[in-house]
Amino acid sequence: MKYKLIGLLFFIFYAGFAQVVKPISKEEVLSKVTENNNTLKIAQQEVLAAKGDYNQTNAVLLPNISVSHTGIATTNPLMAFGSKLNQEILTAADFNPDLLNDPRQIEDYATRVEVQQPLLNFDGIFQRKAAKAKWTATELQSERMQEYLVLEVEKAYMQLQLAYKTVEVLEKALETAQENKRIADNSFAQGYLQKSDVLAVQVRVTEIENQLQYAKSNVLNASNYLSVLMNDDTDGVLQPTDSLVVFQEAIQQTDLSENRKDIRAMNAATEAYRQMHKADQMAFLPRLNAFGTYELHDDEVFQGDANGYLFGAELKWNLFEGSKRFGKSQKSKAEYNKSKLELEQYKSESELELNKAKRGLQDAKNKLELTKLALEQSEESLRIRTNRFEQGLEKTTDLLMAETQFSQKQLEYYATIFQYNYALAYVQFLTKE
């Protein structure tokens, strides 16, 4: 009765598990990750922000144009006289000293168009170059993030494949253990086995059932992680349509490339710091700007019977700002030197990581060959011991040991396939240009 109840619980678990299974291929996962992944979307927004910073530097080249309309009412002698001049309504009578000193209220409505055009702004030009380099660096970082997510999808998808393989192996091991339990019960009933042997078989069945439960939890965990990568919150358990097989080696580049996108991004960031330092140095030079205004004046709103214009140029040189520019230049130089050191450090660490990954790939390759051979040997050993056990020529403990070893070697073999495939994908990621 106890075993029937356990079997019923597993049947209910399997039924609920199977009802929500959603088959999915690796290509589908990659497509959805590329389209929906939040990390990628964040990186894309960072690129747009950097582009926005660069577009702001167009102010170094393009004019600044503004339009305003103001209205005043005044009895101030100077303002009243000037307003009449602007409106072109001044008469000889207005030069009466009494009227000049104590004018009546006058209203003036002015429409003004102002234009400011930078001509020579050396620090702004280099700030523009720095913003361009920063934009380039952000774009390269975004592209590298996409490459990393491809690697992460490879890993997560293989973890899901491995989890299903583990369930498959343990289900077969459970069937075998249950069959051995049936044989052991019959042998015990006929007096060929002791009670302790039957209990040992039952313990093995229970162990496999517990392992199977954990394996199913791993399936759910791997499925949920893939769903997070795809930004898919729909219910269901994902099931890979592709099999867990050994990847074929296809490494075109074995050395660290200077063209790798993250290294190019670091180079671009260093260039941005260099240009910012140049900009701070150029702040010591004068600036030349042109300006101009066109004005319409009237004593009524939005009218303009009188008009006039003004244009000119200004050469401005700030000779001293309390050593502010000296400190700013010193800071930008230190940041530039720091970025160069960080670039060299990053290259050294990347070289170290690549060498470590290549050694890990070779170790995984060797382990794959050994685990495959060990699996074949344990499978043959189990076949022989099972035949002998059915004929009453093998001890129960020896059969259980052979079953345990075979299932362990299967799980180890599939885990090694995962390790090898990921090691290969990681080396390809580190050598990708």
C-alpha cells in the first residue's frame, strides 16, 4: 500500500509536469533573448544616452538662435527716451528738458531675434571628440554584452538539457531498481535471499526516487533561468528540442585579439579621456564667437513699425580663474593615465583568462574520453551482473553496486559533455573578434 501511494504521488507530479511542458529550440531562445532581454535593452539605452551626449556637442559648430517678445511700461527718463528712439517716434519737442527729466509713461513692445555663432572654440572641439569616443565605447560594450548573452544562453540551454538527461537516466535507473526489487521479493519469498538483501534493494529504490525529485527541481530551475533571460513570464516548463551532444571544435583564433569588442571599447574609453585632457588644456586659449540681433519695436503688442539690427564678434580670453583650470587639467591627466593602466591591466587579465580557458578545454576533452570509456565498461559490468543475478549467481550487494556505478557514470558522462561544450564555447567567446 505504501509503494502504491508513492507511485500515485509520482504519477500526479509527472502529469502536472507534462501538462505545462513547452518545447523550445536553442535558436528560438537566442531570438527571444536578442529581442526581449532587459540587459540588452539597458545597454541599448546607454548607447542612446551616449549618442545624446555627442549630439549636444553640435553646439560647438551650430548657432544658438532665440526669439523673445517683451513688453515694458516706464517713466524712467533714460528708458523712456531710448524706447522712443527704438520706436522711431522721437520729435524735437521730446528734447524739452522738462519732458526729458519727467517723461510721461511710455510703453514699448520689442520682438528680438538673437543669434550666437561659435567661430573658434578649441576646448569644445576636443570635448566633441571625447563624446564621440565615449559613444563608440558604449556601442562596442553593448555589442560585447550581446556576445556574452549568447554564451550565457548556450550555458543555460545546456544546463536545461543536462537536467532533462539527468531525469532520463534516473528514471531508467528507477525502473531497473524496481525490477530488481521485484526479483528480490520473489527470491526472498522462495527462501533464496535474506531480509537484509531485500531491504538493501529497497534503500536503493528510495535513493533513486530522492535523486529524481532533486533532478526535477533542477529542470524547473534551469527552465526558470532561461525564461528570465528571454524576459518571458508566461507559465510553463521549457523542454529543449535539441539533444545534448558533443560540439565539434571550431576555434579560428587561439590568441587574444586586439579587435575583441571589449578591448576596443576600453581603447575607445581611453581615447575619450585623452581628448578630455586635451580639451582642458585648450581651455587656456581664447574663444572667438560671433553674435547678432534683430529687433522690432512698437507701442502695441506684436507689432513692429520700427526695426534695427546689430552684429559683431567677441574674442574672449579668461586669463585666470583662481587656478580652477589648472586643477581640472591635472585631474583629467590623472584620469587619462589611470585609463591607460586599466587598459593594460585588462589585457593582462584577459590573456590570463584565455590561457586558463584553453587549459580547461583540454582538460575537459581528456575527461570526456575517460568518462566515455568508463561508461562503456560500467554498462558491460552491469549487464553481466544482472544476468548472473537473475540466475541466482550474483550477490545483491554486487548488483546494487554495479547499478549505482552505471547510473553515476552516465550522469558523469553527460556532465562532462556539458563541461566540454561550455569550455569550448567560452574559448570561442574569449577569442571572438
